[in-house]
Amino acid sequence: MNTKVFFIPLICSFLFFVIYLLLAQTGTFLSVEPGYSINDISRWCERISSGYFREPSNALSNIGFITTGLIMFWILSREPKGINKFHGPTPTALIFASAALFLGPGSLLMHGTHTAWGQWADWLSMIMFISIPWLVNIFTIKNYPENVFVKTYVTYISIYAVVSWNLGFDLGVGLNLWFLSIALWVITETLQHFYSKTLRILSGFLGFIVASIFGVFPNEIIQNLNEYWWVILFWVPAIFINGKSPMRKTRFRWFWFGNFTYITAFIIWLQGYPDTAFCNPDSIVQAHALWHILSSIATLFFFFYFRSLRLT
């Protein structure tokens, strides 16, 4: 067992909470979002607290992401490298586990501090995770070296972090990178397993199907192309993927488990707003907190799915 692989992220997680609590005592670390005040109902339904966590349930439910991330590190620490990029402490596997774990602190900082930089950390953590699947798929299909993936990923996330800090989550151009990344993941999955020249040409239309699942239908996109201009990027995978993949994933049950859990979480997430039927701002059980817990479980299912990569 490579103890460092597990204990380093474990210690970092512990130190995160220690530093958070110490800074929260200063009185300058916490804020309240513009337009809100203590005891108001937050935009995620929970009543805003004067304590160390502005939204206690919504903040602390992110321990779910930290837990599932640590489970990934525990698994990786107990096995050698060799089977594929997601077995043993390989760079790709460690990046996946790190991004999954960081979803916890990122979201906690938003719900806990109510600061603008906390919102930035939350959005950054989401982009760090959701960018991995489609990038891994492209690099696997093209059989690029792992070190090239690592350099590309780090550069991509670094640029996004700097630009989003200065220009906002949409990078100043109205780009919804979270939603786009989900679509690119589905498109690259499809091309990896069912590649054909015809499918390559038509693959971008799969993004519109993904959009429909989340309630944004093609007619709305077409009528608002100035807002949804980025749908043209649905064809980015087709630019790179021009042949069959040398490796495919084999345990599809984990993919469907992950999707079912995430979509269930998304449906619950829609109830986590003020004035919805299930909004109870004083309850310890919050819809948005359940979204965090179920989404964290989904990340673990997807981790198992990517571990099933095998030569075709």
C-alpha cells in the first residue's frame, strides 16, 4: 500500500476544515451575498445563519464529495499501476480523485462563506471535475501519452481559473462550460463505443439531445442563438476523433448508475429554491444538500466506470 496516496489528501482535507474554522473566527472571512442578510432565506432555500457556515446543511453536505474522493484515493493507494490509467496512483487517476474531492471544499466555500470568491471556488471545482471525462476520452481514443493529457488539463484549468476570476463564470462571452462539458462527455462516449464516419459528422446533434434532457429544447436554442452560440462546440470531438478507439469501457452498469443518481440529484436540485413546494428553510434536510450527497455518489460510480477501460 502506498500510504502517501491516501494520507496526503486525508490530511489536506482535515487542514481545510481547521483553516476554515480559524479564519471564520476573525469575522472578515464570512460575508452575506448581495441582497441578503442574516436570517433571510438564501437562494438555495436554507435560512442564512450567523454562525461559521452561512448555510449549515448545504455547506456541510459537501463532506460527501470529500468522502467519496478519499474512497478513490484509498482504492488507488492499495493497488499497483498497470491495468489502465485508472488503476493505481497514475497521474490521470490522481487528477480524477483530486477533482472529485475538491468539489467538496469548492462548494462548501460558496455555501459556507457567501463570498464572491467562494462562488468562484465552487464553479472552478465543478469545471475541474466535469472537464476530465471528455478530455480523457479524446486522449484515450487518440492514444496520446498520459503526460500530454496532464499538461493539457493543467493548462486548460489554469487558464479557466484566471479568466473566470477576472471575467466571470461565462468567461465574458456567455459560455456555459459546465453544460457544454456534459454534452462533450456524452458525445465522446458515443464516438468511443460506436464510431463511424457518419456518426462523426452527426455527433454534434447529440448535444441537443443532452440539452433537452435538462429542459433546454432545440427550438429554444435556435431562437436564442446569441445566447447559445456555443452549441457549435458540440462538434469539437469530431475534429479530433477520426477513427475507432483502441480502448473501451466495459462495465456500463456504473455509467448508468452514475447517470441515474445524477439525474435524480438534478431533479431534487430543482426543488432547492425558495417558494417551491419542498422548501423548508429551517429544516436540517435541504434539497440542495441532498443534491450534493447524491452527486458525490455519482462521482464514485463514474470512477468505477472509467476503471473498466480495456483494449478492444
